[in-house]
Amino acid sequence: MRAIVVRSFGATPELTDMPVPELGAGIVRVQLEAAGVNPFDQRMATGFLDGKMPHDFPMILGVDGAGIVSSIGPGVSRFAVGDRVVGKFLTPPAGHGSFAEYAALPESGALTRIPDAVPSGAAAALPTAGVTAQDMVDATKIEPGQTVLVVGATGGVGSFLVQLANMAGAHVIATARGDAADQMTRLGAAETVDYTRGPVVGQVAAAHPGGIDVLFDVVSTPEAFAELTTLVRGGGTVYSTVWSADEAALRDRGIKGGNIESSGGARELSRLLQRVAEGDVVVPIAATVPLADAASVIGAAGARGKTVLTI
């Protein structure tokens, strides 16, 4: 089968032939139709999980994938051949990911059926970014009328955060370039702050002198994140997905939250898929590229929404 691999940490991703994954007890093999691209794919390729999880090389990249169950191993009862499924294809040892024509997962893993109303490409864009956003909103317990600032709102996680925070009844402020303001409004933002026109902290403080209730930040450095937290009222909540939060300093100020890593699995993914199927959540796909061109989009910056590989 064709797959996108790196042969060592830091190597350039390449298209090559790899063996079709073997079946074992409790294993579901999926013929993939689409795979979602995430910033994590680049981090994984450069060794982020080195020392945290065993790896196999050549390492097939990709976490998010959607397709058709092509075969099942002994003991599998949750899935049948022909089921449309989507999941997170990251289990030890790493290196058997979704940037391939086939991938396999234990049936107990983060794998769930796709509702008929959801295309495979949209489903493949959901597992990492969508579930991360859902985890953040769930953990925050947003109350109607609260003010939520989303920094990095045009990317995958950010675009889902805007929608889910709006659905929870929040007044959402999104950071984005000015030409993306209409997109942010369609996703549910009440305001858009153009970060190219001056510091975000100053613009938000001028518009909201009493402060904000929640800060979701998916892009900022620790220094920039610390400055943004000055906007948050005591008792408020902040979350960083890129490990920029000084949690001890936040506690000293009476602020909840900190650094967050998604732990959502099949149940959370299924709930989000249902929201998409019902039309409550839009999957903003910015680009669709063939598997062979994956190297050109892995680690690319500045995406407005999700990038999806077609397989």
C-alpha cells in the first residue's frame, strides 16, 4: 500500500510502499478514504514522542483518518466489514498512522461509526482538532453570557472552539486577520480582533475594560500567553494547547485551567459527529490534497480551517 513515512526523526516525509497492516485479535482494519492533517503530525515526525512512546520506522504519519472497515480480527464485535468509520490511529508503537491506504486499530480504541449525513472528508477532519475543542469547552463549563477570547481562531482547533463556545451561549471574540472576519462571524464569533492592527491585549482591553471570562489559546508562546492572561478576571478560566501556561502563576491569581491535552475518545468523537450530522457544527475544510502531496502540507502554517488528504 502507499503511505507517507519518515525514515528517522526529522527526515523529510516521503511517499513509499509499505505492507498492509496485519490483523490480530480485536483489531479493525480500515481502508482509508481521507485523513486529517494536524500540527501534531509535524511534531511527531520530528520526535515529539521520542522517549514517551515506542516507534517503528519507517514511521507512517497521520493520526486522523476515515474510511471503510475492510476486515476484522477474531473477537471484534463492535464493527463489521463495510462500516464507515473514523478514528485516531495512534497506538503504541507509533508509526502506523492514517497517511496510508490502510490503517488498523483495536476496536476498543478511538474509533466510531460515521453518520450517513457526514462525508468521509469532513469526518477525517474531526478527531484531533474537533475533540480537542470539545474537551476544552466541556472542561470550562461555559455559562451563557460569558465572554470567551479564542486566540488562533482560524485554524482547526480554533474554528471548532468558536462554534462550540457560541453554542454554549458565550460572547465569542476571535483573533484573525481582517479578511477572515466574515468567516469568523459565520462560525459564531460576535467580534473579530485583527492581530495585524496592533496588540491583541490592547484591543480587547479597550473593548472589554472589565475583563473577559475565558481565554482559549492554541498558538501563543509562554510570554505572549502570560500577557493575554492579564485580560482574564479572577475566577476565570484559561487553556493553552501548546503548553504555554504557567499553572502555578495562574493559581496565584485565582485563575482556573492551564495546559490541556485532549483525552477524548470514541464516545466524545461520536457526540461531535452527531452535532455535525445535525448541522449544528460546520467542518471548515480549507484545502483538500491527494495523499501523494502530503509532504507539502505537513507542518504548513497559516491554514484557515482543516487540511484533508484524499486517499
